[in-house]
Amino acid sequence: MCAGQLLFKKTAVILLEFNYKLKTFVIHEFIINLIKIPYFFIAILIYASATFFWLFILQKIPLSLAYPFTAMAMVIIPILSMLLFNEKLDINYWFGACLIVLGILVISIKPS
């Protein structure tokens, strides 16, 4: 899921470059430009693969335990965006990310 989101971001950055050249937003030109970007198709393939993988996971693990781990994307994606796209993360992000990780840890602890 994280890889797909990063590839969608890369696609958006490239589309923005196309739009600067066009100076206007026209839906058919947007679609034509979109289908020219291989990152978009790779992201879709990754999302399709992730869907099948998720179905496999749900056969083995209860949804109530598996689903909270999807919140790790809220931690991982911004960190990778910082590294790959030079996005800035402030103290609020780091505090919130720690709360997410702590929450996942609490949920995953089995009572004795």
C-alpha cells in the first residue's frame, strides 16, 4: 500500500509538470497525460496485488487484529515522502506517529 501511494505521488508530480506546460486543466488532456506515466500503472498493479495479499492475510488473522496495522501507512508514507519528495514533517507529525505506533502495540498485546 505504501509503495502504491508513493507511486501515485510521483505520478501527481509528473502530472503537475505537464499542467504547467498546458497552463489550464482540461480533463481529456489530463487523462492522455496520465496514461503516458508508467508509475500510475505500476501503482495500480501494486494496489491490485495488495488487495489479493490482504485477502490472504484475512484468512489467517482476525480483521480486528489485522486492520489496525494498516495505520502504519500513516507513519511510513510521510517518512518516505520526506526522504523521496523533500516534504517537511513537523513535531505534530512525530507526536502523532508515536501515538499511532503505541496504539498498534497496545492493540496487538494479547491479554494473559
